Amino acid sequence: QAQLVESGGGLVQPGGSLRLSCLASGINWKLDMLGWYRQAPGEQRESVAIITPVGSTNYATSVSGRFRISRDIAKSTVYLQMNNLKPEDTAVYYCHIVRSATWGQGTQVTVSS
């Protein structure tokens, strides 16, 4: 059974950076596409970035050029590097395995001065 544990969230000033980590267990790196999603208060959960089994990536328009998804298979970890953060990036960020519909518990990111 797949499990995901996110970490790295916190409070950061506008323009700052954070790196989120998602430790994945029970995952098949050759088959599973992973993604980072976020949900702001009162809003629907939205896709932020995905990485495919072959390492291709895709980003939401709102974060393209500022965020980067990557993975370290040896460490069973997927990362989300977030730069030039804006207040509208404030949300709970979740890691997700598409094939098994597995979600992590989420990590809060707050961008505020």
C-alpha cells in the first residue's frame, strides 16, 4: 500500500523560497505519476505540478517559471522547489499518486509579510 508523507512547509515572506519534500513508500517509480496539489481556504484542490514515470514535468500556469518538481528515486522522495513565492501561493500542499489515488496528509505553506 502506497503512503506519502509531506514536509517542508512553513511561513515565508513574499519573494522567498521553500522546498517541499514528499517521502513515498510502496510506489512503483516505473509506473506511477506523482503530483503536487494545493488547496487554499474556500477553494477547490488544484494541480500545481506533476512528474511522469519517465521524468517529464508539467506545471500550472500560475506557478510556471517559479516552481520546479523533481525526484530522487534513491531517496524515494519527490520535491517541489518554490521560488518567488506570492501571497496567493498560500495553501495546504499535498503530494499525490495518480494511479492509486493516494494522498499525503498535506503541509501548510503561508506566504505573508
